[in-house]
Amino acid sequence: MEKNTWAADLDVSQITHVMQNLILTADQAMPGGGKISICGANNWITENDKAPESTLVAGAYVKISVENEGTGISPDILDKISDPYFTTKNTGTGLGLASTFTIIQQHGGL
Amino acid sequence: MIVQSILGEGTTFELYLSAHIEKSIATSEPFDVRSDGDEKSMLPELGRVLIMDDEPIIRRLVTDGLTQYGYEVMSAEDGEEALIL
């Protein structure tokens, strides 16, 4: 976390749910163990930075990244991981990452 | 949320949250729950807590958090184990 990271507008319990899901996903992607890195940084997003299809409004954002050293996600399923009920795990519900994507969108974030 | 992944090397999830700049300038010190007296005083008197969750990492997160606040924490994977405790 950068020392002067901005405050962010968020619902604490929903973002806690998001972080738990991302850490859980990272943990489960590394059956043989590994490192999970979580970073926070300030980010100005201008109209030019945005992807044309992005719904993000230009402005100030706090970027949180959760990185794992796991097995990785195959490119052919990468666009499906936000779909409800899509899972690669035998006991998964497919709702963990789906709810994560929805919460971030409802926060007006990306 | 932006997801970048390389097979066999790992995955990075990036999320962007709308920043609250005015508030950030007003409170230039980084936010720290432990130094926040109001938050702590809202918690009930210290006691013993039983956590039940089937995910080991969730049990650990909650246990560590409550232990930091001074609670005595026990954890169980399921109802059967909780009853034994």
C-alpha cells in the first residue's frame, strides 16, 4: 500500500466480501502453495486511458491488485469467469467471482 | 475488474474503486483500524467467540482479526466439530 493512498467510496462489508473472494480464489489457484501479493495505488484515469467500451468515468481511482502465483486461467475461459454458475472446481458454486464483478460495477468502479 | 493471467505463472485481478479525494486530503494519515478509538468502543465487551466456516482461510482471517481486538477465538469446520467444542 502506498503511504498516501486516497480514501475510496465503498461499502465496507461488500468490499470485504470482494477481498475475501479474491484471496480465496488466489489460495485455491495455488494447491502447491505460493505467494499472494496485494497492492493498493492511486490512479488517475483520463478519457484517453479508457478502453472505448469501458463504462468507467474519468477521474481518480484507487487501484487494488491481488496477484497469485497459481495455475493461471486458460485464455478460452477467461471471458467466462464473471458468469454466474461458471466454475472449474468440483465443489464450486460459480458465484464467488460473479458476485465480485457485480459489487465492483455497483460501486461505479471497474 | 481486469483479469490478467498466464498459464502456469499466475493471475492478477485489478479492481478500480472511485477515490474520495477531499476526504483523502483531510485525513493525510493512512487509515489504521487499531488507532481508531470510536470503532473499538463500538465492539461489545471482550469474550469468547466461536467461528464456524468450511474454508480454512476464512477461519484464519476472522480468527486473526478478532484476536487482534483481544477476543478469545475458537474455530470449527462444521456443526459437528462446533458441538464438540
